[in-house]
Amino acid sequence: MYYTFICNKCEEVFEINASISEISNGLKVICPKCSSDDVRRDYSRINFGISAANSSNTQSCSSCSGNRGCCGS
């Protein structure tokens, strides 16, 4: 699964590919831009299988957060 994170230091938005168990066990995530470990997870973007950066479908319906959200849009 791809997880989206935001760096609290430089505001870089980035994704990592990790298993659910890695995330549950406290995987240490480092910002690729500034190397800070002060990052937060962006729960509005949870992707299964493909990176959002590689997804050509970024539109959403009015009832979900998009990026292959609740309706698959």
C-alpha cells in the first residue's frame, strides 16, 4: 500500500510503499527532501496498488476525498 505523508518541517508531500504491519509497528518515516523525521500521515489519501503520483485519475465525486476514494473515482 502507498501511504502519503507531509513533513512538518518543510511541508513536502510524499508517499511511501509499506505494508500495513510496517505502519502498525511504527515504521520510521523520513522526509526525502529535508531528512526530517517530524512527519505526519495524510489520511485523506490512502492508495492501494499504485502511487497517487502515477495515477492518471485524480478527480473525485462530491461525496469522497478523491484519488480512488470511496466511489473509485
